[in-house]
Amino acid sequence: MSEATTVSVAAGPAAGDYEVVIGLEVHAQLRTRSKMFCSCSADYVDAAPNARTCPVCLGLPGSLPVANREAILMTLRTALALECDIPAHSKFDRKNYFYPDLPKGYQISQYDEPLSRHGRLRFPVDGREVTCGITRVHLEEDTGTMHHEGDVLQSAARSVVDFNRSGVPLMEIVGEPDLRSPTEAREYLQRLRRLLMYIGVNDGNLEQGSFRCDANVSLRPVGSRDLGVKVEIKNMNSFRAVHRALEYEIERQRSVLDSGGALEQETRGWVEARGATLAQRSKEQAHDYRYFPEPDLPPLELSKELVEEVRDALPELPEARAARFVEQYGISLYDAAVLTDTREEADCYERLAAAGVPAKLAANWQMGDVARLARETRVPLWESGLGVDGVRVLLGLLDSGTIAATTAKELLEELYLRGGDPQALVAERGLGQVSDEALLARLVDEAIAANPRAVADYRGGKQQAFGALVGHVKQATAGKADARRVTELLRERLDG
Amino acid sequence: MQLSPEDVAHVALLARLGLSEAEQERLRAELEAILDHIKALDAVGIEGVGETAQVTGLVNVWRADEPRPSLDAAAALGNAPEADGAHFVVGAIQE
Amino acid sequence: MSAAGWSGRTAVECAAALRSGEVTATGLLASARGRRDAVDGRLGAFLARTDDLAERAAAAADERLAREGMAAPPLCGIPMAVKDVMCIEGVETTAGSRILSGFRPPYTATAVGRLLDAGAVVIGKTNCDEFAMGSSNENSAFGPVGNPWDLERVPGGSSGGSAAAVGAQIVPLALGSDTGGSIRQPASLCGVVGFKPTYGRVSRHGLIAFASSLDQIGPFAHCVEDAALVYECIGGHDPLDSTSAPDAVGDVRAELGRGVAGLRLGVPREYFAAGLDDGVRRCVEVAIETLRGQGALIEEVSLPSTAAALSAYYIVAPAECSSNLARYDGVRYGRRVASPSLQQSYLRTRDEGFGAEVKRRVMLGTYALSSGYYDAYYRKAQKVRTVIAREFAEVFTRVDALVAPTSPTAAFPIGERSDPLSMYLCDALTIPVNLAGLPGVSVPCGLVDGLPAGLQVIAPRMADALALRVAASYEAVTDWHSRRAPLGVAA
């Protein structure tokens, strides 16, 4: 588990040194097409209220759940990516509580036989590897959503309920209390989110709530093995909010402890506008979920064959893929890490490399101009008009010397959104590079004749002067001269 | 089996039953009698016996991930005690 | 024959008459409605009348019979009643509870849907104990049901309305549900055949849940063959119920005539223990001798944990019910008691919406699952359930089926059993079958002071056809199932 580092949060009264203990619980909606226990579409975000509901997800009398196989496989895929153990047996349980967004008065979840346990997530923080244990990954169903009159739960005289989200498959990933700072917590979440998106199980949208996080935070005197009084924090809707809420809460707990006070085990909500965590009134007067096995769903037997089927379908994970890119394509580890940040990005790179674009050229362009355009237009390459194939053709023209780099860049900008065939355009507009030997030789001779000063400087050891000569030739060809050949011809004449 | 009035009140709250005091007291006595009778469970040897939650022996019953049409929203809301045309409506959540 | 003349006839007889042209589906419907309207004011078996639906179904059945003739499904045109715990799209479905008054489901239960597809004519929804919790039908929010043999007595429960509707010769067939005996016990008390199939044989999709791991839908009828007809229609796999058995039901009626010669039938001695009425005991003993006379090998066996089954049941069923009934919160359907706050609305809606027995079981189940008591009650009950299933399995290595009383007593007077525990004992002999998920059938086997007694046949899991075969064999040489309740038309 991670190195225990003492965190001094902000400058406060140095009454005591505390170790920060953070554990995170992530709820991630699975990217299935249909809901967890019924066949309603799981694509609810833009639907009219209550238009994605049926007797099952409305909890009508007599309705019965039928489990979505894909959701179970996605949870297992996640578990394997997190190095979890998959037990031979698993089952669903009912978690009983009353709330208007919970149509059956119970949530189908997993209690004592989750789909997986005992995993880990490793990630770098400030150049050091942190390992956070994963207690368990289990599968349950999401609740409906509520809107409160005036948008404030506490004062609303009435609230309205929409059950479109009810029954969307929800994976709960419970982390061990192995994190020691808000930064570690944030890095853990970012790395986890990236992983879930990479393996195609979650779309990573914190704002819309497809990826949600609660934190448990406590402080303990440095050196102590006991856990301090734990406070749960909810309502953090961005990585920044997680970081700020944890910093706030650690400082709050520290000052309570330093002033000799006692902390209360409670749930607090992060209130962005006030930059503070506030105690939440309990929604249940009595917390007793009365879990028991869900009688409407037969148990799960997770055979070796099934687990291997899931493992075989697991894509190469980002770290392994980056290492392979270094090995296979000879690019730097830094470049490989950037290019494997998302699965789409890495797939894109591999398509370029596989098509014969030199690995370094492809990396430079993908991370440079292509990435910039994707940022500016908010359209990733693989969804752009040009597409991965267009870039492949463009870089092929560049690599073969048919067009100059500046031309390639201009074409990329022009075609990125609107699309088109780069090859045809080059022919049509005569953008091909000037590589006619006789012409280039004449222009090089002219450049030498017209710049005696530069020639003298170069021969005198000033390398920069060489650029002026190349520039002269380029200017004479409107930038289309084959720069490599021009360089060669100049060297023959000046160095010879 | 002894049940205190507090036990009964706690269980009634968990079950969201707004029982009158008289009803709670009557139920307390009835539940005690039933729980006494249920002691017959103790006569059965259950050392090392597994639990039966279901009797079918079925495992891995699941469906393919294929969406099907939902109810239309009007049908979904058709039985609602209170609705605003698009949502179900409930009263103040916090008192 | 006049329309009223079809009252009390079996479905098989009606089906033959429909095909011979002796009667039409519309005529059978008129007969059933006539009888219903004449007697149900005193009986109280029906909660909702579905006359529009029935008229359309009867007209469609007549067309289909004209078109398909002998190839039409056997139940085409046969009047039926459905216990009000099964959803029919657009038809008020209350489960006998105030909390669901006015609820019109937007979908139809699989079992009912299969009957409707086969051309059956559903004339109404029948009264029952609230959420199927009870053994006398006195727990219905909409009033008690009379026993057709004596209107001052209970019809049994919880499917009392369905049993009474068949017993009173309003319809030849009705659907009920059985969680701890709720088909077999009222069948016994009303002098009709009642069959609870193996758990998983009939889809629970659309059946309002009481205790999900125990509930099973099944038929009431005047004879075993009629019950088999319904079972063949409603049974079989349903992808909408994850606990539905994948096996095909098969040709059950072909098995019914095979007799019992050479079959080993066990008589569990614990089913004849204290509490069994002497009159009922004599009827069942004579019935067992009848089966012996037909060539069955009768053997006494022991199911030692029978008494504990009642205890296990009164943990498991209330626990599941406490969760199944949590959805009745007045938010999406049913009755809501308006209150200034949500919390008050929950408390008052559920307090006023549920009756005393439902609240008792919700309290009991909530307690049994609550923190600190789960192991002592729920977990222990689940283990006892394992023991009970094992005892049955062990006995079934030595005998093919079991024969025993269905109900320890004949019908008792309405209002007699006010103590919950004495009511719970009504199901002492039917509950173990539910805990093990076995098939069980009750057939009329005599009269005790003019009130029916029932013989229960219990078979191994999935041996539904065998249970029905033993019952049919008994029925073939006795006429108890042909006796009709003396419920006259005049008051």
C-alpha cells in the first residue's frame, strides 16, 4: 500500500501531526444499451421525463427483474482490469430503504457475495508509484432523479421524480483507505476514470453523473494504526471539487482535533458555492438496510471459462500499451504515455503506424497539429471529416517528399473538418513539391550568387547562415522546394 | 421473546408504518407470541447446513443487452396519485 | 339446455359442447354471468367484473371455434375467474388491498395472457386475503367471502374468491396463487380441485408478489383434468421471470389415466399429528385405502421437521413480504394519504392503506431482517428450509409421491379464528411444500358434517404430472369431486 506520508495541510496551529486517511467509493454507470434489469433504453439523458420507463423500472406490482448479461460482463472486465479476484459464486441482494427516487423501496445490489474483491490500482504521483487497494467491485441499479422546487431540497414544498435513470446499471468500486492526500485522491480518480473509459465500460462524465465519487476521510496521529473518526463526503462533481472538498475537510478535522474537540461520524455534503462541506441531515432516521438475497434472481456462477472469455476480450491496458509502443515503434516513453491516454488515441496512432507512416512522424503530428485542431474544434480526429485515413494519406505525401511540411499543415487545417481527398487536392492545386533536379540546381546556384555574405559567414563557421540560403530557394518556389534535396545541393557546393 | 415498546416503534419506523400507540401495543403482544412459537426452529439440527434462498437450482439467468420500447410517459404516469404531466410529484422531503 | 344449465359443468364438458355446437362461448358467458349475478351478492367472490372484456373474448372465441373447430385451444370460450393478485392491462387490480384501490396496470401477467391468447373468457377478478396473506379470506379490504357449502363459513384463503367462484359453480375454472397453501387449502374447504405447480413452472411475471421465493400460480377446477388443461396452458418457460423453469410442461393429460398400480405412495406421519380434525382424518384414511385398492403401495414415512416448517415459513414469507410491499408508498400508483411532508405521507399512506394482517407480517419480516436479529431468525429459517427440502428429497428416494390431508380442518365459521397463531396453523400441512418448491394438488375426498375435506398429493420437483396422475386416479373411482355445493339461487 502507499507510502505513509505526513501531510501538513495549509499552515495551521501545529498542535499535532496527523496522517490523512482517505478512501474513495466510485459509482460508475455502465455503457450498456439497455438497463440493468429491464429492456428500457439506458440512454436516458436527453429523453423526456419518465419516457424511458416500464413496469420493472417503475417498480409496478408484479414486475420482475431480468439481469443484463452485458452489465455483468462489463463489471467483470473492470474487476480484471483492477486485478481483482473473481469468486466462483456471486449473487444479488436487496438493500431496503425508502426514498421517492427508489421505486421498489429496495435497491437490487450486492452485499456479501460481490462480483469481485481484492484488487489494486497503481498510479504515479509526483514521480512515485502509489498503489491503492480495491476492496470490491459490485453491480447494482441506479435510482431515479429528483428535482426540488426552487432547486433546494431543504426548503422545497414539493419535489418531482423522473424514473428514466432508474435501473441503469451502476458499478460500485470501493477503494481501500490507502490514499494519504487530496492529490493522491484526485490522481486515483483520474486514473480510474481513464481506465474505465479505456475498457469501454463508462463514459466518464462527472457533470452528468455517470461517474460519481464519495470520499471517506479521517485523520489519525502519525504512527497510529487505528483509524480516526470517519466522515463521508458527498456531492463532489469534478476532480477539482474532490480536491478542494478534501482539503477543506482535512483542515476542518484538524482544527477540531487541535482544539481538543471530538469529531462526529457523519455524512457531509460539498457545497461548491460556499467552498465548504456541510453536515447533511440524514435521509433515513434509522439506517438499517436489511440486506437479504434477492429471491427474484438466481445466483451467478462465474466459471473459469466465463472469466477467461472476459479476460480475452479485455483490451491491452494503457500502461502495457505504452510500454509496447516504446518497444515496437521506438518512440519515447513520454510520447507513448500521451498517445495511450485514451483508447481511441492509441488506436488512431496504431492505424497510422501500421499504414507505413514513420512512427516518429506520426507521433509528432498526432500530438502536435492534430491534437491542437482537435482541441480547437472539439472534434477528435476519428470523428473529423479528414479522419485517420486522411491524415495517413497526408503524412504519406509528406514522407515521400511529394509535398512540403508547410503544405501538409495547411491541408490538414483546411480539410480537418470539411474532409476531402488530400491527394486529389495536391494534384488539382499543383501543390506538389519542387524536386526537379535541374531547376533546384539552378536556384541553388542563384542563391549562392545572390548572398555572398551568407556564403562567407557559413564558410567562416556560422551555421545559421546556411538557413538564409535555404530560405532563398524556398522563397523562389513559394515554399514548395524539397528542403532535403536543397540542403544536399547546397552542402555539395559549399562544403565540397 | 421480549419486545420493548421501543423495539416495536423502531421496526414500525423502518417499515414506514405510522402505527397508533394502541396498535403498537397490540402488535407488541402478538409479535412476542409469534416469535415464541417460532422458537420451534431451534429444534432442528442446522449444524453445518447451508442456507436456501431459492429452490430452482437455476444459475446465470440473464438476457441479451437489447433495448425494447418503454411505456409511453402517459401510461407510466397514468396511476400516479399526483403528477405534473411529466413527473411524479411528492411533498416536502424535509420537515 | 338453458343458459343456467351449464353451471357446475366441467371445462372439458363445456369444451366438448362448444365443439358439438350444443352451446356457444357467448352462451357459456351468459350462463356464468347469470349465476354470478344471482349468487355473488351473498358470496362476495368477485371484486371486479370484466364484462366488456369477457363479451369481446366470447365473441372472438365463437369466431375462432367456427374457424378452427377441433384445432381451437381446449380453453377457447371457457369462462374463468382470476384472483385479483394478477395484473390484467387496464383492469383494476387491488390484491385485496385498499392501498391499491384504483390501480390499473399497464400490462398483463404472463399466466393470464396465455389464457387470454388461448381464447379463455375472463369474467372477473376474485376476492382474496390482502396481498394473499391469510387462510380465510377475512383479511380482504373489500369484505369476506362465503363458503359455497355454508355461507357463514370461510372459503379458506388466500385465494378464497377463486375457490368459491368455482365451488359456487359460477365458473368451471379460476386462477389462484399459493405461497403457503393459498390454492390447496381453499380448494379443500370449497370442495374443488386446487393445484400448486412446482415453483418455477408458471411464470410469476405480473403476479403481485407476497413472498417471491414461495409464490406460485395455479388453477382451481371441478376435476383434475380441467386443472391439467389450465396448467398446460399457463405453464412453461417465460423469459420475463428469471426463476422460470426452462423445461417444457409436456403432455400432462396423457399421464392422467395411467393409474397408481405399482406406485409407492408415502404417508408422512407428522401430517396426522395433533390438530388434525378426526372427521378429516377419517376421510383421508379412506382415500388412502382407495388408492391402495387401486394397486398403490402405501408406506408410512417421516418428515421430522414438519412442525418447524411453519416457523421457518413465518420468518421467510414475512421477510420477503416486508421488502415486496415497500413499493406501496403512494408515489407512483395506488392510494396516497395527503400529508404536508413526504415522511408523514409514507407513514399515513401505509398505516391507512394496509390491513392488520399485512402490517403484522411487515412488522415481523422487518424485525427478522433487522440488524442484530438476521442470524437468529432469517438465516436460521433459511437453514431450516434446507433441512426441510432435504427431508423431502430423502423420502422421495423411497416413495414416488406423498398423500396427506390438505387442511387440518374443514371450513370454520367466519370470525372464529381471531388469534393470528391459530390462523397460521391452517397452513401447517401445505407450507412445507412451498418451502421445498414442490408440486401439490388437493382433491375433494369426503364431507365432514356436510363440509368438504381434501386429499393432498405431493410429488418431487418437476413431477407435476405425477401429482396430478395420482389425484386423477383417486378421482376416477370416487365421486366427491362431482358433488356440488348446495348454494341455491334463492336467498
